[in-house]
Amino acid sequence: MLVRVILCLPFLLYACWSDIKTRKVTNRLWPPMISLGIVLLILDAVNSGIQSLIPAAVAIGVVFVFVYIIYYFGVFGGADAKALILIGLMVPLYPSITLFGYNLPFAGVPIHRLFALSVLGNGVFLSIIIPVVIFIYNLTELFKGKKMPERLFLLLVGYRREVKKLKDYKHLRLLESYEETGDGRVHKRYKLGGVKIDDEVIEELEKWLGSGKIGTEVWVTPGLPFMIPITLGFLSAVVWGDLIDSLVKLALGLI
């Protein structure tokens, strides 16, 4: 189990680096993961018999179907879906590891024993931390004298950036959609999903800024790739366990 985890981690770390840098994960990453997963399954069959593959095969099938359905409805991208499916291939069942005298995961193995589903659940749960961090940052800005935004939800999903410095930042989306009307005035609408910031958008914003039609700052939101929460979900699942399972047990008074 420890070998499976160690082999899987470098692929996830590279996927994170690639996703942050280019917002893409190369498809060349997946064939080696598939090959390693198959080799590990063959070794299991050689060491423990072909019947030992039945639980793993069921787990792989369930994870594949579940992740594909979520991907089909557009919850996350293709690279995220491939990563989760291949985690399910390389580590089909929940790993129970003894490391330096400690039994991992600390919270124990969840009842479903499907490791990839715990990785997904942990990743989604840890994603909730992002709005909290953004909110704390915005509170510090308010204490420094920044003006309260017109829409309070902006405090949770974005932050202010100067129009003149937008070219210096990567992977940001504009939370305000601007439109110039026939009378020469510029109206804005807030868009929760954000608007892609490209050279054309920046050029228009700078033009309106120069004519005094908009302020010096606009609200933007970071485009954090989901591969990072997946990797954090992987690590937390190995070390701690299933976070959602732990919360449910805590709510029921079972821990």
C-alpha cells in the first residue's frame, strides 16, 4: 500500500505544477499511471491469487462510473476526472499503512473503503477553505481603509486589483462585466463565474480608466485549478482519513 501511494504522488505533484503553470495537464502523464496500475494489479494476482482482484475490480468500476457521471455533468474538467479514475486504478482500496510506528490513516478506514472517493470528498471539503482565506484577506483590507463592496458576496470570492497591474497577474477572472452604453456611460454587472481577462479586456478597462468612467481597481477572482485540492485530498486521505466520514461520525457522537 505504501508503494502504491509513493508511486502515485509524483504524478499528482507534476499535474499540480502543470495545471498552475499552463492550466493544462498533458495527456502524456496518464499512460504511465495506467501501466503502473496494471502492473500493481498483476503483482497482487501473482502474490495473492486471481481472486484477490475481485474487490479491487469492483472498486475500480464503481469509481470509474461515479467520476464519469460527475464529469459528464460538468462538475470538473477532464484532467481532474482522469486523475481520480487513475488514483482509483493505482490505489483501488483504502490503504492502511504503518509508518514510523503510526497507523495511517489516523481516523481509520471509512466503511466504503473506496480511496478515490475519499480523495474527491476531501478535495471538495478542503476547497471550502479558499473562500475563508479570501474573506480574511478582504477583512484586513477593510481595516486598512478599503471601501466595502456593493455586493457582500465579493468578500468571499474575490479581491481588488489595480487595472494598470492586471497584466502582471495570471489566471485571474474579472468578477465585473462592463458595458459602454450609447450615452457614453459604463455600466457593470457582477458575474459570479467571472469573465476571462485578456488583452482586449485590459485595453478597454484602461481606456475607461483614462476617461474616468471606472475606478482604479476592479474585483477579480483567482482561477485555482482543482488538481490542487485533489492532491491535498489525496495526502489528507492517506494521513488522516475520510474528512466527511469523520465529520459525520463527530456529528453523531461516534468519535
